[in-house]
Amino acid sequence: MRVWFVLAAVFLLIAIAGSVTVPPTRAVWPSPVFEDNLAVEWTPLRPTEQDRATLTIRTIPANTFIKGATVYVSVTDPDNVTQGPFPNPMVLGSQSTQATFGVRSYPNATIVSFYFVAWDFENDVVTSRGYSYRVQGAPALGWRHAGFEENVEVGWFPPLPQPHNDVTVSIRSREPMVRIGGANLYVKYVYQADPPKAGGFVMQYANATYLAATIPGFPPGTQVIFWIIAWDKDVNTITSPFYGYNLSVDKYTRHENLPFPPVETIVGSAIGLAVLVPVAVYFADARRKRRFAG
């Protein structure tokens, strides 16, 4: 019985010894040049702003192994501001023949630069040359100029508004690499001897380029003034000059005396140049619609 116990113990020790990872017998770099010892790759080769990139180094000569590796990563944003390099430990594969590191996604036109430091089981260190990739796609930048009209083009249709006609105000970025983050259209109108009234609309993207909002039609004799507050990707706001038009009674032939359209304001608040508070205002001209329908 004791013999069988001894044999079982011997077999157990052999199994344990076989499961222990033994350092490779040949674990030194054959060359002092990093690229002679290790291949470098990253996937995907041309990352987009939705992609994480995986950096990988692999041993080239047979029986050559990686004991450890660090990748130093620098990031240059679309405004040409660089941060780094920052060291990042790489994850070794099960056979010590490769190491990987994942780089998070970055905005379009960001440049990611990196180099590697690796050492073998003799702790001999090799350092790679520099590598880099550029995140594909047009960059999204902030405002490039100080003034509103240098950054944003404003238009409205029809260009010569008539009484009771809606007027659509549209804006677009003058810089192809700058996307407008959002905008509000603010309106002040004066009808005959009535006190001035004000309201506003959230401008929406009508297509990939233009944002637009519609000012409802007003009766003859109304003076309409409007302006725009827009912001970029960093929520930096800029304010337009005042624009306006007069709905002249003299140029209007029907001369009917219609009541001014009622207005219902939702979420009204003060408007500052530095702080943007969206305001939604809805205008209704039910009587005008019934008259035209009739």
C-alpha cells in the first residue's frame, strides 16, 4: 500500500513540474535592432472615429520570446495639440511570442503616434522606431474666427418677405472642417402701436449642411427683427448681428385688417451672449388659415 502511495506522489510531482512554465532556453534578442526581432502591426490599418485600434508586436526569429513590453503613445488632436508620450504596459500572449495594447477611439483627423520598448528573458532591451496612424475622416473643429459672419453664412427665403408669408432662415458653416453644433433663432416683432414682442425657435439640420427655422407670417405693418446664437462642437457660442425686414402696408394690395397672430411661449428665459438658453416659441394664425381655406 505504501508503494502505491509513493508512486502516486511521484506521478503528482511530475505533473506539477510539467505544468510550470519554464523560461525558454533561447530567450535573447538575435539583433540589437528592434525591427529585426519584432514585427509591428495595428488593426484596423486605417481607423475611423468609431474604431479602437489594437497595437501588436510579434517575434520574428524562431525560439525568441518577449518577457515584457511597453508602448509609448502620443495623441495629436485636429487643432495640432499633442499630449504624451504616455507609457502603457502591453499584454503578453500565452506563448510570449506577441504582446498587444488597445488604443481607444479618437475624433477624425487625430494622429496617434507610438513606439515600443521590449525586453527578453535576459532583460536585454530593444526600442522601436516611431509609428503613427491618422484617424480617417474630415475633422470636426471649433470656430476658426472671432466674428459670427466670418464663421457662419446666413440666408432667408423669400428674400423679400410679404405679409402673411412664412420666412425660412437658414445658416451653414463657412469652414468645411467646422460643423455647427446647434443654433437658436430669436425674433422680435413690432406690430403697429403694440409693444414689441419676442420669441425664438430651435434651428434644426435640414440636411447635412444647413440648419433652418421658420418665422411665421405676420400682417402688413409688422417690423420683424431676428438674430442667431450658434455654438460649435465645444459649445462655444457666437452671436450674429441683427437682421430684419418690414412688411409694408404700401406694398400690399389687400389691406385687410387681420388681428395679430397669437403667440404661445414655452420655456422663456433671459438670453445672454455667453450663456445659451434654448427657447421654443410656437406661433398660431388660425384665422388666417381659415380665411385662405375659405
